[in-house]
Amino acid sequence: MRRADPVSLSGMFKNVEWRILLRVLFLFLTLFLTSFLVVKSLYVYLVILLPVIIYQLIDFYRFLRKAHDELDQFVESVHYRDFSRYFDVKRAPVELQPLRKGFNEINSTFKVISKEKETQYQYLQKILELVDTGILMYKEEDGEVVWMNEALKRMLQLPYLKTIHSLVRRDNDLYHQVLSLKPGDSKIGTAHLEKAPFKILLSATAFQTEGSVYKLIAFQNVNEALDETESKAWQKLLSVMTHEIMNSIAPISSLASTLKNRLQQSASQPDQQPGSLDDLELGIDTIKRRSEGLLKFAETYRNLNKITAPNLKRIYVRDIFETLHQLMQPTLDQKNIEMEVILKDPDLMVDADANLVEQVLINLVVNAMEAVKDQPEPRIILSGYLASNRKTVIKVADNGTGMPEELLDKIFIPFFSTKKSGSGIGLSLCKQIMMLHRGHIQVQSMEGEGTAFMLQF
């Protein structure tokens, strides 16, 4: 069924207008002729013209009355959306045929539009019934539930909900979560069923139509997604623990092996190894302190549900450097990497947790060793100084391969790594430790020239 052509409809109503105009014109001419006869005192001719005038007036009134009745019927059909009504064109007076034809075409157009809207509505309803997301729509003024899909009924085990306030008897917490949700907001809520509670993502929007405000709430079950995320988080946490423990165990193992060799040499040639006992004592003390630091680090991650704070003490930077040098020297010697320590002010101090800062420096030195391993003259520089803002800075620099500029903003993101076998948690952990110290970690790097990390306390 085709829609009414605006051009043809306008032509039909133009014809009606011309017919009315002609009737008015003929009536005017008749009245003018009557006036002329009265002025000329030709009263005898008025006997002929008066019936004509009366006929024209009655015919014009009938025409207008019929047109008015036809229009009333058309308006009534539109009002009650009865677009099936048909106006008989053939049996209508000639002057009303264009009007009835126009009404029929308008009705046909409304019928097509109504069918299209109904099809779209049914199509939308079917889509909303097929999705797994629960959808609820209600009036804000009285809470009347206008519509809820099958997914929501299954999710909340609700066969029917007359008003949103009825939900308070089934799930009081969820009811208040829904009411407090503002349009445009989303939040994680909890639905409490007889079997077990589960997490749902609540999203809200609002719209106004016909003077009423409606609120639409989407309910999405995210329990499985959260469980999967939690599982991945635990896997990544284990990766963090493994990464950090290995970073500390490797140099301890290397230092222990070196001390064992020196102990064997001292036992076989006691007179030819002056100062060996002092070296052994210093090495064992280094292993002891680093092992205690590693235990404290593991203890910190074991109590994940507690807010951890560093054990801040006023310590010398030189002591941190000495411990780190003693711990990393055997590994550096094995890889033929030179580490230079620069500290112009031996009395430079910092408020820090020595164990956590050592953990950060171990990470940075291990990364630097990886970066310089292919260089012809691998070199790492460990330095400390007082910056112009009177803050203590510890710097770890290398002459390695460097990093492209676009990676510098990403390397501190958890689990982002430029290495194929890297876990991407070392530098993010360093950043977290510095944040616990209310400090900062910054990086400067140029490809082919090297990288420098600055710890600012």
C-alpha cells in the first residue's frame, strides 16, 4: 500500500477550494444583479432571482455541512486510530469526491506508518528479550513498572513486578541500590537470591515523554567476569611474588657461592688470605640483611588486606649503596659489567625504609644489567645527590640500548613489559614503593644511548 503523495493531496484540496470559490462567486454575481434590479426599480425580475438566491444559499449550506460532517468523521477516525475506515468516493457528491479521496489516502498513509511502528516495536521487543541483560523501565513519579524483559525475570526470579517499590520485599539492598542510581551512572551492586548472592552491574538512564519521566535500568550479571578477573589477579600476584623473590634470591645465591669459594681458599691456605675473615663476615652480614628484607617484603604482600606503610628511618645513602654494591658485585663480575658508585656528599641522608628502597634498587640494577648485556663496554652508574628543590635523589643510569619515547609513559603500568619473558610488574612495584614514601620515580631514555631512573624522596 503506497503512501499518499503530498502533491496529489494538495491538488485535491485545491479543487475543493476552487469549487467553493466558484460557488461564492456565483452567489456574489446573483446578489449584485439583484441589487442592480432594485436600484432600477425592476421589481418584476426579482421574482425570478429570489428563488435562485435561496437555492444557492441552501446548496452552499448543504455543501459546507457535508464537508463538515466528512471532516468530523475523518478526525474521529484519526482520534481513535481507526485507519481501516474507508470513505466511499463514487457515491459522494462530485464536489466532495476529491475530499474523500484525500481522506482515504491520508488514512492509508497512517495505516502504513502504524504498521511500520508496530513492526519496529515488536522487533525491538524481540531483541530485548533475546539479550542476557535484564532491562527494567518504570515511572519516576509513582514507580509503576512499565516494562521488564524475560532476562530480568530469570535473573531476579521475579515473575511480575507491579511497581519498583515492590522490589523492597524481595531484595531490600538491591531496591535501594536501584533507587539511588542516578541517570548516566553505573555501579556494581549485589542481588540476593535464595541460592546465593551475585554481583550485577547496574546502569541507568532517563527520558521524558508525554509529560512523564521514565527511568530505565539495565542489570548485567558480572559475577563470572569478576571471578575470572579475580583469578587472573591472583595469577598476576603470584607472578609478582615470583619475580621479586627471584630478583633477590639470584644475587644472594651468587654472593653465597663467592663466599663459599673464598672460605675453601681460606681453609686450604689460611696464611695467604689476609682479611678473608673480614670479607666473609661482611658478605654473610649482607646476605643476612637482604634475606631479612626479602622476608619483610613477603610479609607485606601476605597481608594484602591491610594498608601497609613503610618503616621510615633517617638513613645514610652511602649505607644503601654499600649494601647494594656488596650484594650485586658477584653477579656484575660474572657478566663483566662495571658499576660505578658516585656520592659526592658522604653525609647525604634520606627518610626511607631501607629494605623497600633496596628492593627498588635491585629491580633497577637488574633491568640495567639486562639493558647493557650486549654493549661492548657495559656500564651502570649509581649516584646520589641533593636536587635544587632540596630533595634527595638516587639515580641508576646505564649505557644500554635505551627505549623509544612512546614507551616511557607505559613502563610503569602494571604488567606492561617490553621483554618477551618479562612480567611487567617490576617497575610498577618500584612506583608503588616510591608512592608509599611520598616520593616519585622518573625515567629518561634515548635509543642507542641509555636509560636513567631517578628516585626522588
